[in-house]
Amino acid sequence: MPCPMGQRRRPRTGFGHPYRPRVQRAYGAPMPDGYDHFERAAALAGVGRHEDAVRDYDRVVALDPRYGEDDGMPGVAWYQRGDSLTALGRYDDAVDSYDRCLALLGEAEEGLAEAVRASLAAALRAAGRHDDEVALWNRAVDAEPDNPYRHVERAFALVAAGRAVEAAALLGAQVRRGAHWSELAFVRSTILCEQGDPAGALDALLGVADRFANVARWWREYVGCLLALGRTDDAVSAVRQAVTVNPDWYDSLRVEWSPRLGGDPRWDRTFPPRRRGRQGSASIWSSAMRA
């Protein structure tokens, strides 16, 4: 909708929602200020013309390095410039752009800072700068030690850097300290299992069973560890026990584990194919358990 005569359009960032502004001038035409370049850059990036978008973002930050400050998001042009550079595979340049954005943001807009930090970590990993990625999440953990997601992201960065043992140890220290975060326990067991230590993963899960055995994911991880150890009978028994804890898990467990356990007589008795009619999944399971 056109602006009324004499009124200046309010700058838009395009952050947080699909952004497809209309490009009113051909690429290369002179623009009066950073807003017009930003608008065109966002449109160019939206159609995959990232080289041209970067040129316009460069003009934005040259005219106003703190572009977006009026909307409480200083540095947003640096952020979106980094996204275009990442799309072009210019990861080191993207890292520099994200760093500039974070330096300008400070505490101004935590939501944007969160997105920039995640993009920066992805660019560092793509560039093979794993130690720098770990350092990034170390700083995040120091700043927010009670945020479980900071610990999880650091663990993934350590795994990417080939330091899986250290990642599992750090997560284990948080769980033993009494951090009641199921995500840490599950990520730790997944890391141990993927690193060829399913027995260690199983021990890690059993160590938090009193807190998380009412969570469906705990049972999924537990059954996966048993299968990795070749303990098929125990895995079938674990699934039967899980359905006892919560009959509503019947369908999800049947779908998830039938490809691995289908054909086992005990499995087929516990999870028969759904029959048509009014009988619900819970009653089907009850009938199978009585068989």
C-alpha cells in the first residue's frame, strides 16, 4: 500500500517472517539511502541472487553500519549479509559479518542474537573451524549456565570437533550435579551410542531412570541401546513395559520399532496389526498382553 504524501516509510527488517518485497528499481539503479538498498537486497536474496544481494548489503552497511537500530535491531543488515555469504559458501566472510552483528546487538534484541549465534555456529562448522565453534558455545554457557540448550549445543560442537568423550563427560557432570534436564541425559546417551559405547549409553539412561522413565523418549533411547547390544528379548520386554507405563504410546512405539522387531513372535503378539472396528489401540494391546 503506498505511503501517504509526505510521509516517510518506516524501515523494515524482514526478520521473522517471509520477506518478498517488490523491487521497484532495476539492479544497479542509484538508491538514496540504506533502506532502499536493504529492501532490494532482501528481495534479491529471496530469489537466490545472493551475489547481487551481498553488493546491496555492502552499500547498506557503508551508508549506515547500525542499520535497523530504529527498530531495536542494530546490525540486522550484517546478519542477512552473513546469510547470503553462507549461501555462497563464503563461510569466513559470513563469520565476520555475524560477528559484527553480534557486536552491535549486545542486549538489544535477544531473539535476533539467538538466531545470529546459531547461524554463526553453522558457518564456523561449515568452514571447519571447530575450535572456534566450541569457544562460541563455551562463552554462551558461561553467560547462561542454567540454560540447558547452551550445554547441548556445546556438546554437539565438541562432537563435530572429534571430542565426543569430552562432550559426554561435560553433559554427565551437569546431570550428576542435579540439573533436571532430560535433554542433556538423552543427548549424552545418543553421543555414547554413536561413538560405539552402547553399554555406557545404557548405564547413563539407567542412572536417570528414576527421573525420566515417564518420558517416551527415555524408552526410545533405552530400547535402541538394548538393540545395539544385541539384547532383542530385553528390547521387546522394554517396549511392553513402556506401554504399561503409558498405553497412549502404543501406536508410536509400534510404528517406530516394527521395522526392527517385526517377525519376533513376542513382538507380533504384543503389537498385532490394527484391526478394524471399534476396538481402540489400548484395548488391542490389552488383548495381546493377555494372549
